[in-house]
Amino acid sequence: MEEVRTNATKNIPSTLIPQFYGKSHKDPDAFLFEFETLCRSYDYLKDAHKLKLFPSTLKGVAFAIG
């Protein structure tokens, strides 16, 4: 029997979603790498899925700027 793959994404527990506060001592590239890795591991492969999730990662100054 052939496996049927759907476009549905898995729910990511909020405790696993990385948070970016925009502090000058934090590396935004490292944060984006962590975010991308998390997305891939939960089958968030389409940009639309990532764009829905991304705002929840921004906190503090990073959220206020966006």
C-alpha cells in the first residue's frame, strides 16, 4: 500500500518555538537557523506555513520593530 502524504502540518508545542527578542548580543542568523530546523522537523516546508508561525517567535523589541 502506498503512503499518501498530505499538506497538513503538525502542531508545534509552543515550548519548542524559538523566541527572538532582538537583543544586540543575540545572533539573528543562529535564531533563523534554529527556526528553519524546527520548521523542517514539523513539516512546515511551505513559506506560507512558516509565515504564519514566524510572528509568534518575535518578542519584546523584535516584535515592536516588526
